[in-house]
Amino acid sequence: MYDVLRADRCISVNSLEARVPFGDLAFVDYVMHLDPSLKMNTRGIGKYLLRQAFRADALIPDSILMREKAAFSDAVGHSMRDDLIEYAEKCYTDEEFEQKRRFYHRAQPFTKESLLYREIFEKYYPGQSQMVSGFWMPNKNWEGCDVSDPSARVLSNYGASGM
């Protein structure tokens, strides 16, 4: 239901296979044996240790290495998601949105953006809504994740790039 599974399904449906960065078992074992306190985001920037590891050799320009992370949920970054929201707002009047969203009894769209995605889904998979058990949302059971927007930008622990 969440990001990794969604990515796997989106990639697999197109007959592709993803290669996960840093998926090497020896690397994972090394990281898992680091003191957990070193892995906590206490500096206000995510992936601090990883960024510092690449900073030493100056192989990646600082402007790229230290830029704000875009949430996986926003796919290609903030501007694309913002553009999609703006586009969806133009696609439906408030009245059209209310009328069209009520048509769906399963996984009912709750924003114009979600209605846009649902209509695209129905175009390619008509009558197959049972394939989706719900919206891809942050797990509400996790601390700071009880939100109504699928973007990680709204999470309390996301950081400055959520603003």
C-alpha cells in the first residue's frame, strides 16, 4: 500500500525492473550496524551521513548534494505535483467535482487531483477498481502521518522542503 510497493507495481506493469541504490547486502549490513543515534535526523537535513560520505571526494557538486530532497510521493519533485494540482483544479468546477466523485463508491476521490487520477485509471482499467484497496497515503499509524494529503510534504517530519 505504500511507496516501495507502489513503485514496484508501477515499474513491473511496464516490464521493467528497478535497481535500488545501496541495495548491496554488505552495505545494508554495514549501515544496520551503525549507532542508531548517528542515523537520526538531528541536523534538519535528511540523509546527512550519506551526503557527507559523498561530500569528501567532491564528485557531486554541493548544489546537488545538499539540495532539498523531494518526497517519493511527489515523484518528479514539487513543481510537477504543484502543476498537476493546478491542472486538476482547471479540469473541474466545484460542482463537477462533487458530481463526478460521487459516481465512485469504492476509493472515492477526495480532491480534484485524485478525481483526475481516478478518471485516468478508469480509462485504462474500466470497472477494475477492486484492484485498488484504497488510496496510497502515508500510514496513519505512524507518528506524524495522520494526514489527508498523499504528499509527504505535509508530514510533520518532512523538513524545510515541504514548505
